[in-house]
Amino acid sequence: MHDDYNMTGSPNAVLVTFDQLSLTHGALAMADPKRDHVLMVESHSMFEKRNWHAQRIFFFLSTTAHFVEELRGRGFTVAYIRAASLTQGINEFRQANPGMPIRTTTPTSHAMCSLMIKLGIELTPNNLFLTSPEEFTQWAKGYKSLTMEYFYRWQRKRLNILMDGDSPVGDQWNFDADNRLPPPRPKKGQPPHLWPEPLYFEPDAIDREVLLRVSEFQTWGGTPDGTWATTRSGALRALEHFVTHSLADFGPYEDAMPTDTWTVNHSLLSPYLNVGLLHPEEVVHAALTRYEQGGIPLSSIEGFVRQVIGWREYINGVYWFFDSEYRNNNRLNAHRKLLPLFTDSSQTHMNCMREVVADVEKRAWTHHIPRLMLLANLALLTDVEPEKMLDWMRTSFIDAADWVMVPNVIGMGMYADGGQMMTKPYAAGGAYISRMSNYCGPCKYDPKKRTGADACPFTTLYWDFLDRHRDQFAGNHRMGQQIRGLDRLSDLPEVRARAQEVLTALDRGMM
């Protein structure tokens, strides 16, 4: 199926992929509608080879359809080709337009880069990030380990953000100590804490048409419901809403996992950043402008800036710093199948997992702490195969680009690289979940117990995980305290036995 397909007379074509929807950055930044045509390919193999979340397919298709409409409104001739594969779509275009050069923004994944080179597509620099892979590599050469904190400080200085000369504003580089509050627990008689209400995006004609198409694909999860914007203007509304209503309290509660809100004070901007509808520079500028107007604590603006210029850029840098084989790491030799509860929240009695997976089912999103300390933590403790967890994350989250998920899952969440990225595994028991959430109160399992029928599976599995990998972690100076804690357990044999019961029940969807 082709639109505006038979094109002649244009000396150049710009291939725009679904994650490069920007007129101001990338290959389209210098495009001229009088000279350049635009090529977009909807690859059926991309959508059909995996069981994607319905929200994710809808977001991809609708943001792209809206972008095509905007391009045509600006006078561009657009070839939108539906083909069995990206390669077939490009070849169809070339057959209809022999000799026409094609250029594209350097892709955001190893596989796509290799494919573009193989197909002879000219690559232009990817400036949808603030830090190029070359700049990251140059920074990394000066350090023995890829410590994010040092990268973040380098970014602050290099980009001159929240700096007072050579010193950080407030004389502190980070305010992590102020940004780790648990959910508010009002005393009896006090009103509940009020969280900002998320925006609702009324579906337009394009959204409704795309929604009908989503049923063509094998999907899972909730039906798209106006949670996510599908236009540049909607993304800008989301940005304005965040800096106005959520930025002030972003810092203190950025690690909290309350049950009375799914958004907390998070920005919900990652999907728009990851497809090009927003640029990190404009996001940071909007937040800093609001901060300069007053009323935003330094701890909150610093915490948010850290997420954008620090963590996001760091993850992209790590992705390119390691080669394409990094994703295949499995240093802990984990080979369990994906637990049933990951694809069906009813397959568990663990209140925290039931609620967070239900959030993913409904919206294809949950914030970074449930992703790391619940989803990835449980997969780590139960020895789920890293590749299976990576595939689930890639297909389940609305913002899950390859460059995002490979380092986050393989390096951080699953410690499958053996410490190339992080100095220790992010393993935790029920005590952390109890402290940073209010999931545990109504749960049938007790986070303080590691044995017995009502022991929290996280607590049991945490100690069993340390026990199973004791030799591997013995030389890790950051794991010494935890490993020594094993020697103080008088009931370690009972913990091991209970862990096997828990693992069997999790495999059957009965825990």
C-alpha cells in the first residue's frame, strides 16, 4: 500500500524511521520540501515478530501518521510504504525512483545501523541526544569504570547547567539524600496527599483510524485510552503540565512507590523524547526556566536534570560503548523461563507485583523504581534468563527503545554483564519494598519474614540469591556486608528450602 509513491525529479530522499520524528534535528533538519522527498516504511516483520503491547503499537503508528500529515502540510512529498520488511520497502522505493540517493539519521540501535550500512544509506549525525557516542567514549577513556556520577558531573560542566562558575549551584552535585522519601503517610485525621492529575489526550480522527488497525496485530495489554499524546503539540502540553504541576515535588518522591497514583510526580516525557517529538535540550530548558521563576526546590530541579542529561545520556552512551554482543551476556548463568506473572497480573498473590504488572498491562508504563526494584529485581532473584527479560521489557513499555533497554536490563537490572556497567547487583528483599511503598500493608506476605508460608518471596529469594552466588560476589567490595550477613543467618537451610518452594510456585503462577 503506497501513498504519494510515484515520485520523479527529486535529487534526494530522507528516510525517517519511527523513532526520529523531528523536523528540527536529524536528517530532516536541513531538508527542503522543494528538493527532498521523505520515505517512511511500515515494516510488518517489525510488528509481527513479537507480541507487542497494544499501547506501544498504537503509539508508534499514530505518532508516525500524525507526523506524515505534518510533513505533507509543510509541502513535503511523502512516500509511506507498507512492506513485509524495512529492506523490502526501501527496495520498492528505489525501483520506483532509480538513482535517487537516500539519507537518514544515524539509527539508535546496532542492528539498524548495520542494516543501513548494508543497504548503502547515507548516515547523517544523530543529534537527538546531547552527547554523541564519540564524546561519551572520549569521556570514558579517562576512567576505569563507567560511574554515572562522574559522567553526570562532566555533563553539568560541559553543558553549563546548574553551575556557578566551576562549582555546582548549591555547592552540591546531587541531592540524593533529599530525594528518597517514601510515600507520604498522613497521620489520622489529616487529609491524604494530593498527587497531580495526569493529562488526558482526546483521540482525533487519525488516532481513531489507527486504533482500528491495532487489531490487525497480535498484541497484549490494555486498549489505548488517551493516556499518551500522539502529536508534537500534545508532547509540548505534557512538558508544560509537568513543569507546572509536578516538577516542584519531583525530587523528594522520585523513588517512592505509592498505590494511590500511577504517575507520582514523574514527567511521563520519555516516550516523546525517545521518538523525537521532544528534544532533551528543550525539556531541560523548560524545567530550568520554571526553576528560575521560583518555587521549585533545588533538589527537585537537580534530580530532574540528572535524569535527562545524566542518566538518559549515560544509558545511550553505554549502549554504544559496548559492542552489539553485549546484549547476549549472561554472567550469572540464569536460565529460568519468564514467570507467568509478568504477562498476567492475576498469576500472583504478591501485592506489589500484582499492582505493578497491572499498571504495565493497562498503560505500558511504570516508573523507574518499580521497573528496577520490583520487575527486574524479581527476575534477577529468580534467575530468569536475561534475554527473555529484555524481550519482555522491549515489547511491554511504551518508551522501550533498544538503546534504553539493553543497558538497563543486561547491565543494571539483571547484572548479566558481571559488573561491566554497575559495580554491584541491584538485589533487594522485602524490607526495601516495604520502606519505599505502601504495597505491603494489605499483602498476604510479611516482608520481615524469610521463612514460613507467609514469608515475603522477595525476602526469601534475596538471601537465597546471595547464598547461591556467594563465591561469585566474594571479591566484590560493595557486596561484603551482604555476604557477611549470610553467616549470621541461623536458618539458612530453611531459607534454601523455602526458596525452592517459592520458585516452584512462581513457575506455576501460584505465589
